[in-house]
Amino acid sequence: MTKRFIVMGLIAILLCIVLSGCNRMSNSYTTEKNKFVGTWVYQYPSGTGSNYSFTYTFFSNGTFRFNKAGLLSNGTYDIIDGDLFLSTITNGKQDSVDCTYAFSENNTTLTINGTPYNKQ
């Protein structure tokens, strides 16, 4: 009976070791995520001749701030399967948005869902 417990224990330990994943992030993931860090501005021309802007500020800790005509939103961002995921909490309700993105102009322009933002 004791041999059976020892064998079962060894099998359980081996299964835990085999099935545990590695928690390290790949260098390409980190490099891509670091491209976002900074302030990105889109100047939106209005019909009255004045301009206002949308601003994303991405931080290295995975958080962001979005300013749209004085309305601030804070949240977190991540890259999953080649898309940008933005999550915010507004009035106690979590909202997540799946966005397409692309960098251009030597990583000085970030296009999110078709809207170009220039790095400041």
C-alpha cells in the first residue's frame, strides 16, 4: 500500500512539472508593446475652423489614458493575437475594445482602427 502512495505521489509531481507553463514573455511581445509607450495625438478638424484633439498616453506598466475633448478615460492595454485590447472601467462597469493597429513612419505614427495618431 505504501509503494502505491509513493508511485502515485511521484506521478503527481511529474505531472505538475510537465503541465506547468513558463511565465516568461517573449522578446518580440515586449518590443511590440514598448512601441506604444508615449503620447499619441490625433488632430480632428471641426467644421467651424477650430481643431480639437484625441490623445492616447500609453505607459510602460500596461495602463493608458485617453483624452477626447476633455473627457478622460483610464484603463489597461495589451496585445493579444496581433490586436490591441483596451479595457476601461466607467461607472463601475468594465468595457473592453478590440482594436486593429499599425505603426508607420518609423514608428512615429500609430493607426488605431483606421485613425492615425502622431507621437509627441
